[in-house]
Amino acid sequence: MRLSISAAAAPHLGAEALDAACRARGLDGQEVVAGEVATRVRVVAIRRESLEAARAVAPIAAGLEVPVSVPAAVVPLEALPALAEVFAGARLLLAHGTDPDEARALARAIRDAGAPPSLGLAWDVRPSTEDLGRASAVLAASLDLLGLVRLHGGGPEQRDQDGRGVGPLFVDLALSRYVGPIVLCPSAPEALPRWAAWLASQRSAGCGHRVDARTLVVDVRGVEPRDRLETILGAYRSLAPGDTLRLTVDHDPSCMDFTLRATEPEGSFTFRTLEHGPEVWRAEVTRR
């Protein structure tokens, strides 16, 4: 999983300034939502609200090797075979919400069109207004076609999502080995000042250790997938302030970071990835 940000979160920034802010925060790049697509910055996806606008950027998307997502409602499903040819070399993703029936219907339509590699699904996750208790069913219906996840309300709004199922969603995505981008998006226009402050913040999260701090080493690669999260969280919660959990896993551990941010007090831990796979990942979490 690769965390990125939607340019909709920073309409006050140009592409290069947003790219610099992404690098400062360890994000993998940006989703372009309007206007010209800059090729000199890290673009992970393109979002358009109409099929005509999506068609117009198909050659650019192919050159950048990034997907283009549009709301599924604007795409006539009978046109999918023809669209597969238009987006050859790129990928058109039909965006749906957290509705298993919708995900199944769209996946079926793509398969009926021959499941060409240029067609797929994007999942717009809105924790503030959707029941993420249905997220596992959505993932089961769409995983083989899922090319993009857009999380509305991540970033500086993460604490607002406490108890809404974001942590379990990230764990499900990690355990299912989803490897596409996760784009953080603002939940509403009124949240934009928080995003601006978050992107501008230069606050550094230190890793201070007590002299007698303890390091707990946990390797969960041999643990059954259904038991891994409980094992990791149990190890973390056994730490005293200043202690560190050194974790070894066989998938991107960023889901651990998101789970802790969804369940633990803000500022109560620091998280950093030490080794980035592709077969082994290692991370350190220090309790403050």
C-alpha cells in the first residue's frame, strides 16, 4: 500500500509545492483532480468527474502509467469494451462507495466485458457517512479489480474517524496484499484549512528513549493472518513509555501506523519503517 494525497486537499498549492509537501510527510505522490497534469512531479492517479474529461487525459495517463478514476455513475456499462481500447496503456477505474452490491455489479460488468487490464475499480471510502462494517464484503467483491482506494477524511482528519472502522480497513487491505495507492482526500471543503496547516507543519516526531528503555522484538510472519493484529497490538500495549516495539512482517506495516492512530491518543507513539520489502518489512514503534 502506498499513501498519497489528493490535490483537492491543497487547492492553494501548485503541483511542485504539493510534491514537496508530500515528500516532507513521506507520502508517495499526488492525485491530480483538475487542470493540467504536471509530468515533473510524482503523480499516482488522475481523477475526473466526467467520462469526456477522463478520455481527454487517457494518453497522459498512459505515458505516466497511472490510472484515471471517474464516478461509476457517469460510465455507461455497455460502453466498457470500447473504453477498454481508449484506455489501453493506461487504466480506467470506475469509482464506487462502500456498498457491496454496487461493487459486485461493477465487477461483474467488467468481467462480462472480458476483464481487460485497462479497466478496473476505485473505492471511494467515506467513513463519516458510510458503514465500514461492510468494507470486508466490498473488498471480497472487488479485490482482483481494485486499482485505487480514496480515503475521504484521512490526514489531519484521521482523529475524527476514531471508531469508524478505518483501522480494520487498513489491516484488511494489508492482509489481502492490496498494493495500489491509497489517496487521502478531504472529507468536505470546510476541512481545507486543517489540511493546509497539516501540510505546512514542519513538526518533527522524535524517537526519544529512556536510558532504561526496553526493546521488544516481534516477528509475526509465522502467525496466522487472522491473529496478527491482536498479536501486534498486544505487544504494543505491553510497552511502558519510552519502550520500543521492533516489528517484522511480510507486508507493508503502514496499516499498523493507521490502526494505532485510529485507536491510541494523538502523540502517544512514533512509528517508522526500517526496511521496505519486497519480502520482509521491519518497523519500529516507540511508546511515548
